[in-house]
Amino acid sequence: WGEGVTSQGKTCKPKTDIVFLKVHKSASSTVMNILFRFGEMHNLTFAFPKGGGFQLYYPHHFLAKFVQGFSPLSPRRFNILCHHMRFLQPEVQKVVPNSAIYFSILRNPVQLMESSFVYYKGASAFSRVRSLEEFLSQPWRYYDPARGDRHYARNLMTFDFGFNPDGDASPERVQLMLKAIEASFDILLISEYFDESMVLLKEMLCWDLDSVVSFPLNSRDSSTKSPLPDSVVEKLKAWNRLDWEIYTHFNRTFWERLDRLIGRERLRREVRALRQRQAELARACLQGTGSVGPKDIKDSSLRPLQHGGARILGYNLKQGLPRELERTCRRLVTPELQYSSLLYKKQFPPPLPPESPRPKHIPNI
């Protein structure tokens, strides 16, 4: 994996130091799979949660001491930080090199909240209502800012970026928040334009096409999705005003960045190439037409975690694939928790049991 080529035809070195803020319910499990695969292929180190958990003590603000193997006395840095955390840059900077590229992915707050409602049905704010409409008709009746799980019900992106989800939404405060995000992050991707986002990410990281190929992971069966009436959408935007400001601002800068770096013509070509490669891999790897419900996944090691009222889809691999292809295919569809455990064990192998002492040699008398 030598040098890559940028849109201007200049050679560049692939970036290997990366911070990905994994915003909830925003195609971030799919991005994490891309980072896991790249990191594994190039023997990079990950900043894993202590003890091999799956979140960096979320919903607390991130602290360097949450990372397995971090010590304030040793200057050790990790290549990739990508597990769920609540962002706090001064602490993040203690565990990754200064050269790290910071990025995240956003989702339209309307769909984001609809997804959270189904996925986090047990959260205190949602547990007593039958529908999102009912919650939004009088949110303050159900929402308690003092509860530890409140963030699932309001301005979830704002919270993940480290800000107060119940903060004042005045134009001055919104501007300060957007400026702070811009100062910390090199790129913000948009999940509704996932393929375009991957083309931009590939460009920014100087990676090749296969490094950003993916199959959607941790995605929900569409039978549990329902369109919301316009009146509810407006209430939802008002309730998640800070998230809406973040999303609309960075949706605009995302397209400006694409136009500047890549241009629409080349973007169309790259997106087409990415989709063709994904279709090719789907034909080579997957049984049937693609994702299936949890009960239909034959290999238990490929079964995603089911959470809340959502049915999370997964994949079946074709049988009898050649070894190298089987490995590639398996990595593409391994759910986040299984993949994370696998890489954790590789990076922190369990100690070998002590050898039993050999019997001393007794000389013949």
C-alpha cells in the first residue's frame, strides 16, 4: 500500500491516524467496519475501550484513561479511535498522534429521531408514549433534562459532539458551536449521501476504492419505518433545533468541499465505480439478494445485536468460497461487536497459561 493519487494527480501517502466520532444512528457502524478492515489490513492499533467493551464510557465525556493500554506516563499513541464516545478533544489528543484526521458522519435529525425512537424505546423519555407524535405533542411531559439517558430523545448529535443538548439555540450560541466543530473536525460526512461521502473520505485519506467499499451494517428492516406527517416533522425540527442547525450547516459545506476537491463530473464517475465494485462483491460474497432478517442469518458469528423495537438486518455468505475471498467477504459483513472483539484479542492477546514445570531429570545411580 504505497502512495495514492489525489484528484489533482499528485501522489499522496495514505493517512493512517484517524479519529472517527461515531454519531448514533447515522450509518456509523458501516463506517466503523471500513476503519476496522483498513486497520486490520495495515496492522494499525486501535484505541479500544478498557477491558474490551464497546463504548468509551458513553455517555460520559471521553477521557484518555478510558482507553485500554493508555498510561499518562507513556507517550504511546494509537492509530485509530472510533468507538462510541462523547467528544472531548483535549482528552482525545492524549491518545492519538497530532497528525490524526478527525471526521464524523451526520444524519437528517428527522430520520435520526425516528430511528432513535424505535431503537431506544426503553429510554426514560420514550418509555411512556406509544408514538413519536405523542411524545412531540408535549415533550416536556415525558422528557427530563436531569435523566442520564435524556440525550437519546433530544439533539443526539449535539450531545455526541460534546455540547449541551438542552442549551440555548440563539444564533450566537449556534455559531459558536458550529465554529467549535469546524475547528476540531477535518470533514463531516452526510449519511443520506453515503456513497458521495465515501468518495470524499477516500480523497481526504488518500485511500484506494476497495478500502471504502462496504455493505450497510446495523441497518433496520424497513417494515418498522413509517413516514411522519409534515406537522410532526416541523415539531421535530423545533425540538431538535441544535441538531438541525448542525445538519443544515454541514450538509452545505459537504457539497462545497466536494465541488472544490472533486467536481460533480468526477464525483459521478467515482460513485458509479464504487457502486459497481459493491455490486460485484455482493454477487461474489452474498447468498440471495442481500440483507436478511435476524432469524434468517445462518452463521451466528455474523448475527448483529438486536436492540429495542428494531429488526436489525444481516447477511449470509455463499458457501464454499475460496479462502482469500471468504476472508474478504466475511470481514465486509462481520457486525461491529464481533469485529471489535476479534481485533481487541489480536491487539491484546490473553496471556498464555504458565507452563507446568518439567520433572527434573534424575540421574541414574
